[in-house]
Amino acid sequence: MSGRDRDLPPIPRDLEASVRALRSMNPSDALVERALSKLPERPECPAATGGARSQRASCPWGWRALLAAPALAALAIAVVVAGDRGATSPAIERSEERAIALPEKGDAWMHLDLWTDRHADEPAVVHLEVPEHVRVRLPDGDGGALEQHCQKQRCSHWLTRYRGDAPLSVAVAQPGRYEIHVRHESNEARVRERFLLIAARD
């Protein structure tokens, strides 16, 4: 042990016990088989001419696969867990197209009928993305509304919505096609909605 090692503080007992427990864990046979199935096909080994040692040197895939098996099995566990989490909350997707009759002057306002009922009583985090020239009314946190006008190619807004909140409103003043994307997520559901507004003036 070097002098520098002696200067280091001792490892806490609970951390040391956790490390020993982690080292003693072994992946299940099923995960090992799944991990090994992802390895490339083993090339054909030439006939051995120098005994067991020459066989190991000429065909290294066998022992390399055994060494890699624990790491691959751990990776397989992570993939399975991540996949299971995603499967519990599949994304709901929908699209809606609306025609808007523009007045001679001013903006034409409309509500976005979001599927927030999918979240039950859970608060939902909402990501609203609107194109240029679209106005948005957002809650200001004091019971009122805050109006914002998008003056660049795309504008993003983040907010938290609760059950019973007033609907989100958007407005346009010029003829054209406006594509609005809304994504809202909670512990109950993940919803992605697309609104295509076609504005025209009679």
C-alpha cells in the first residue's frame, strides 16, 4: 500500500457491504442466454494441432463470450426494465383538422380541446409548440391569462395543467395553414396531439 493510499479515509461499512452484495449477484440463466444470443456468430475454428493451448489461441470466441456474459446480462436487465416502464404508459396520439373563418379585422380565437381527461386527477406537464404568427393565451398563475405572440419560426411553452383548468386558447389573424403540437404527460398517461388550423377569410 502506498503512502497516498494510507491517507485516504476508510470506506463506510454500509457502502462496503453494498459492494460485496452487488459482487455476489449473478444474472439469471434466461438473461445470460438472451445476452449471448446477441453475440455475432462464432467463426469456424481450424482443426487443433497443438493440444488444448493451441485450441484456445485459435478459437478465442468461447472464453471472450464467457467473460462478456455478465456485462451483457446486466445490459439486458436494463433494457427489459426500460421496456417494461414504457409499456405501462403507452403514448396516445391523435390529429385534428379545423377550419377557421377569419374576421375582417383582428384575430380569430379558438380553444384547443385537449384530451386532459386521460390524466384523471393527476397534474399534467404540457408542452405546447406553435408556429409563427400564432397567439397563445396561457394561465398566469394568478387566475388570469397571459397572452403571447409567436414572432419566430416555432415557439415553445411549458406549463402544468390541473383538472378543471380553463382550456388553452390560440388565435391567428392571417390566412394560412398552422400546425400546432401539444404533448402532455402525467403518471396516468402520455398524450400527443396535433392540430392543423386552416384559416381563410371570406
